[in-house]
Amino acid sequence: MSNLPQPDGRRHLRVSDADREQAAELLRQAAGDGRITFDELDQRLGAAYAARTYGDLTEVTADLPAAGQPPPGPLATVPGTFPAARIGGEPGSGVSIAILGGVDRSGTWVVPPRHSVVALLGGVQLDLREARFSQRVVTIDVFTMMGGVDIIVGEDVEVDVSGFGVMGGFDHRASGPGLPGAPKVRVVGLALMGGVNVRRRSLKRGRQRRDREIGPVADGGPSGAQPDL
């Protein structure tokens, strides 16, 4: 069997609970990568936990790459498609909470399948332009009351905004398709006397804007306002 350690030609050997759990984790990862459907995942997990021998486990994992190994074929990104390397990985935190304060999450974090955002008299900014996505569909649940939430997405991902506002605003204008193979970011929730803005912005444009803002000070040239300390 390629995915679990076993002596060649001894498929009849009994497996341990650790072997079953290793196979189950491989199956969950395959479902997260889109290699098998969730119906197949349920069926294969049942068979994996009921397995008695390595041969039994082979039947449910033989068509999957071993954990930690790249899939067969080139990994180079096809021009005009979403980079496959940005899908998958260990999910990051599932919550962002700002109460009378602020939260700013950006960089190369891994977006979990579901991320909850709460802003009470505070502000939250989520920047997904450099993020990886644990699954091809991720959902961001937002609740804000007298606060603000800004979600910045790249121009390459699919976006579906379906939240609503009560005496507040929930901006739906970022909804739309992305590149072929791109993950889907769903933004849902409620803005109560607050605002939720979902904006599309390229990473290059954001960096250029930041460079313009800090460039004169960084270069030692004349500056107007002093940077915040």
C-alpha cells in the first residue's frame, strides 16, 4: 500500500488504531482538496474505521497521493488560472473579534472553512489577497453592531456577498466570478447600525499605494505628517 507503511506482500497484517486514523486523515485532506466528494468521504471513512488489515485500507486510499507528497504532474501554474498552491493547508484562527478596539488580519494566513467576525463598537479588517484557502469554498460570517468590517479580496477569487444591514450597510458590489479554479469566498451576516465593506483590490495596487504613503519618510525625504508610533 502506498499511503500507509506496510511490508510488501503482507496485506493480510492487522492494522492499528493509529493506522486507521492516518487513513482517515488522508481521506479528509482529499475531500478538502476536492479529490473526492463528501459522500465518498463518508463511505470511505466508514470503511477505513472498519478495516482489519492493510489490504482493507488500501481499497479506500490507493487512488490518493500519500500525505505530504505532491500530486503527480507539474505543479506550475497555468497562466490565467488561480494558483493551486494557494488552496489547502492547516486552517488558521476561526474568529476575529473587536470590542471597543480593532483587529487587522493580513498576510499569508490560511482561511478556515468558516471564519466568524464580530465587531462591537470596533473595527475588523480581513485582507485575503495573500491568504491561502483551506478549502475551495470558505464562508465568512459577519456580525457588527455600531462597528465596521472591511474585507479585502483579490481580483482573482470568486466572491458571493449575501449579508444585509439594519440601520447600517452591507456592500454587495464585490460579488462576482474569479479566475478558473479559484476558491469561492462567501460573506454572510448582519450589520446593525454598522457597516460591512467587501472590496476587490489587486495585491500590486495595494503595495503601490502603501509605498506612496510611506515612501517619503522611508527615503529620508521631506514629510508632512509624522508616522504613528
